[in-house]
Amino acid sequence: MLFRDRMWSVPGDEAWRRREKTRKRKEYTLQAVLVLLLVSVLASLSLNVAENLEAKNIRSGFDFLFGPAGFDIGEKLIAFQSSDALWKAFLNGLFNTLRVSCWAILSATVLGVVVGAMRISRHPMLRFLGAAHVEAYRNVPLLVLLLAIYLVVTELLPGVRQAWHVGNWIYLSKTGLLYAAPLMGFKAVLCGLGVGLLGAWAGYKTALRRTTGLFAGLIGLAAFAVTYVLVWVLCGVVGGWDVPVATRFSMRGGSQLTPEFLTIWLGLTMFTSAAIAEIVRAGVQAVRPGQWHAAYALGLTRGQTVSYVVFPQAMRLAIPPLASQYMNLTKNSSLAVMVGYPDIVNIGNTAINVSAQALEVIAIIMAVYLTINLVIAMIMNAVNAVIMRAPQ
């Protein structure tokens, strides 16, 4: 009878419904048991940790975040003093982590796409240079690369008085990169972002009439960058410039990219661009040769074939591993502590020395990286969904 029910029942009849209810009941029961078991284990661990901390007279909790920090920060995007609350120090560390991660993701993506295109170029010299870039940076540990770049920046660059410069606008020396900035300061940045978004939208809509949605998006990003720079320069022309000025012992004025920021930014860019280049190359080579031949048979040029046929299909394969590389880059930014860049890990280490609450600080650092990577995963999943819905 049971065999007959399995053979002849179809979705929608009574026997099938009973079996589905039984199956779901078993699954929900098993899941509930696993959840209860996990909660019990976590509760037991928490009680054990609390008892051990109390036995050793170590205070616990997050009240220390509202006490004075007791230390200063070299690079801060929001105003901060040593007498301010410790949570503001962590906030500066978070902003510094996001700052270097975002810049490195953008530059590594651009450089990785260029090197990936060089790897599949017909020109032998371009192929050799692309392969040299990939093999050099992919096979060197990131920590060693950061230390090498930091040595170059801090030891081999000229001193302040002998800084390499472009007029009075840009100076490069052991103290980092100094450049002229609008006197409007953060207002110029906000104006550039606002107008840049409008420019990106206009560029995307205009390009969408003549090309695919993927390339229209790239053109929109390029329009945002160009518009942002133009508005930023216009703010300096209208409101005046804060130009770096050489003093007796150093430089003052303008904006600065410190040696620590330059080191971690360049290191992450070079290291990650090698992996992105291989992802791009693999995605393009995964497109069947018949796609190229069909496009040529229709009279498309090589550029049109790449733009309309090959690259959109390659991106479907490249987006998932790109998401992993972006998350790896964000986690690798924690190595900034080795060169003294005040990211969230650096601030956390200092906070442990001041407050002696290592468990809470480590939990904060883990929560920060978990949240950032979950946001990156959500964004890349949305991009992947858009690309997968696009017609081939």
C-alpha cells in the first residue's frame, strides 16, 4: 500500500500532502533541536567566561567605551582628542579601515582589469608585462610586500626639503604625499559627491542607448569620477586653495596622504590586482570560441565583439570570485597595524593596553569585519543578480 502511494500520488493529492507535512515536521523539529543545542553551548561558554573573569577580578562589559580614551590618533576623519570617549577612537578606526578598503578596491579593480586585458593581448610584450605583474605580486606574501613598500616610502624617498614636486601643488617625500586642496574642505567633497552622482546618472542613461547595460554602468562610473574631480577643482577655483608651504623643518598646509596610508593602499592594490587580473582572464577565456566567430560573421569589429558579446558573458563568471577578493582585501587591511596605520585593529590593540578588556575589544573588531563583509556580499549579490538577468 505504501509503495502504491509513492508510485501513484502526485503533488496536490491527500497522500502527498500528508507526507509533505510529516517531512516538514521532522525538518523543523531537527532544526529546533540544533538551535537549542547551539544556544545551550553558547550560554554555557558565556557563563564559564564570566565566572573565570570574576574569579580573576577582571571586569567585563562595554562600559569602558564611554570612558576617556587616554591616547591620540595620528589620522582621524572626525575630531578626536585623548580626553574624548573611547568609542570615538573606535569610530575613527572604522572610518580609516573603510577609507583604505574602498580606495584599494577601486584601484585594484581598475588595475586588475587592465592587467587581465594585457594577459590576453595579441602583443607579446603586453602579455609578458601582464604575466610579470601577476606572478610577482601573487607569489609574494602581503606582509613582506607591505614592509618593502614602507621601506621605499620612508627610506628611499627624498626628505622634506628635497621633495619631488609639481609646482606648488603636489609634493612627494618621506612624509607622504601633500597636495593642494580647496579651502572649502569637506564642503568641496560633498559638492563633488552630489554633482558626481548626477553626472553618473546622466552618463549611464546616455550610454544605455548605444551600448549594453554593463558598459553603460562603467561609463556612469567614469562620468562620476570626472564630474567629481571637475567640481572639486571648481570649488578650489571659486573658494581658493590651501597650498602646501615649505617651512624650516617640514611642510604645512594642503592635504596629506601619510606614508602609512600610501603603504597599505599600494600594497593591497598590487596584491589584489594580480588575483583580479587572473579572474578577468579566466572569465574571458571561458567564453566559447564560437561566440567570437559568430560575432565576426555578423560583421562586428574586435572591439564591438568584446564589448557586446564576450565581456558581458565573462562578467557572469567573474562577479562571484570578485566578491571573494573584495572581502579578502578588506580583511587583509588589518595588516595595516604592522606599518602603524590607525585602522580598527590598531585602535583595538591600543584600547586593550589602556583598558585591559581584550575579550570585548576583540569582539568589536570581529563584529566590524563581519558587518563590512556582509555588506560587500549583499552589494555583489545584487550586482550579480542584475548581470544574470541581463539578456545575453
